[in-house]
Amino acid sequence: MIYTDKQLFRLCRKYGAAALQARRKFMGLLPEVQRRRLYEKKGYFSIYEFAAKLAGLSRDQVQRVLQLERRLEDKPELHGLLVSGEISTSKLVRIAAVATAENQGVLAEKVRNLSQNAVETWVRDLRGGGGAHSVECKVKGGGMNNAGGFLKPEMPDESVRAQRNFSNINQDIRLMAVLSVEVKEKLLDMAGKGLDINQMLLELLAKRDAEIQARKEEIAEKLREKTVKKFEKVEVSMGQKELVITPGKEVGRETEIGNITDDKKTAASRYIPVAVKNILKEEFGDKCAGEACPRSAENIHHTRRFSLNPSHDPRGLLPVCSGHHELAHADEADYRRYKYR
């Protein structure tokens, strides 16, 4: 049979998904095979040979499953995901370090609904002590609603304190590496004169933040004026009522811009103006806005859903990595359906 490219790709995706599912289910059986020593009864030298010949698994993959099963043995909800093959070991390994009997239910929900990349990001934030502030803290009053529903670390206080102290030492080393010799000498000279360099630096940083916020306000006002002008006297269908947007009236969250009637329909553009991108780059650089996130920003996240508030107001935008972007939408069923359709 000769397939079209579309048909061939559909079959590859179908059989590939079936193979991955069967592989996960096989891996879920290995702990019980080990307990019964079934591989010996069937003439195999070891469980590694058993898994390699029957499913093509490597020694490392088998060891990962067996070790993971022991770690999750007292956490039935997560243990069930492993032995049933519902969730891959790659995901479960990433949450095993923070799993407890108390939070296992929440963790099980996370690994079911999030991609592996998002799970890894979520756990990194969790272990780093970022908690619920890992994204939303970057925009005070920005309106982000619980960016992904982060948990707080389930670790002893001593462990958390040790991790944070180690993190602080690393941050100090990185900071000293970034500063030029000239800047270091200048700061040391000023400190030697009895000047409070900490206060001076804080004032400079506060001035920078104030200037950025002022420019954001200016950009937002220009965008608002442009939006009002664009939709001036455009009839918007809202049930049985007709709404006319007039100059001076801001387009609010409840206005259904996408439902403009007849040939005047003008969809709100998803294109983010260069001025907005530039001010975000100046504020956050090239990195993700998630607290202490080392990844590059790949997406610009609207802290208020664009479909409800069709605006690129820079005060409500965050440059984020793909993992934090998914976490920011983690509780939105519509987004998950779009992401994994």
C-alpha cells in the first residue's frame, strides 16, 4: 500500500504512541518480576537480561525503575502511576525527591497534567524555595493568579536552610565574576572612605526600576489610545445588546472583541509591538522572569488572558521559558486542550 505523507505520519505517530505506552507498562511490571525472581524461572541470567531481550531496555533503565519503585513504595498514589505504566519514569524520577505521603496526591495530579519540561521546572522551583513566587513575584500586582499552583518545599528546616546558604554562596561567586576589575576597585575605594555603597546601589536600582515603570506607563497609554481609535464606533455583539466603543472609553475585560459583527470584524492582533519587547528585554534581559530560573525566555506570557483582555500592556507581560509558561497556564483546561491536541 502506498501512503500519502499525511497518512504515513499519522501511522507513525499512532504506532509510536502505542509502543511508548507498552514500554511503560512493561517497565511497571519489573519490580514484581524482581520480587518473584520470574526471570530465573524462565531461564534468564538476570532481570537485566530479561528486560533487554523482551523489551530492549538498558541496564540503567531497569535500575531506574527498581530504585524508583523502592522510593515510592510508601506513596501509593505515585506508586500506582509507576506500576500501571500510566506515567513515564522520566517524570516520576523528577518528583520523587520532593514526594511525601502528604503531598503525593498533588504531585500525582501535576505529573498527569504537565509535560516533562514543566514538571522539571516546577520541581526546580520547589526545591529552590521559590514556591508560589517563582514567576508572579517579578510583577508586583501584575495579576498573575498562582502561577501554576506551586507547593512549598516539604523538607526539614535544616535542609532548606543548607540549600539556601549554598545557593547564596554560589550567587556571591557569580556576582563577583560579573563585576569588572574597574567596578570592584571603585566600590572598594568608596567603601574605604566610609561611604554606604549598599544604599547607593539600592538607590540606583530603585531609580532604574522607576524609569522602566514610567516608560511602561507611557507605552501602555499609547497602546490604549491606539486600541480605542481602532475600535471606534465598531459594533460589538454581546448577546441581544449592541455595544459601541467610543473615544475615551477603555476596552475592558468583558468586551468580546472577537465577536465583532458584519464586514467590520477586526480581530485583536497577537503581534507584540517592538517597543513592548524592548522594554521587557531592558527589565528582564534574555532570561526567564521566573525567580532564579537559568533558562532563556522563549515566550511572552500575558498575566491576564489575552482572549479576555486583548492588550499587550507591558505592565501585565512576562518573558518566560516554556516550562514556566506552561506552569502559568497549568490550571486552565482550555490551554491544556490546545497544548496537547
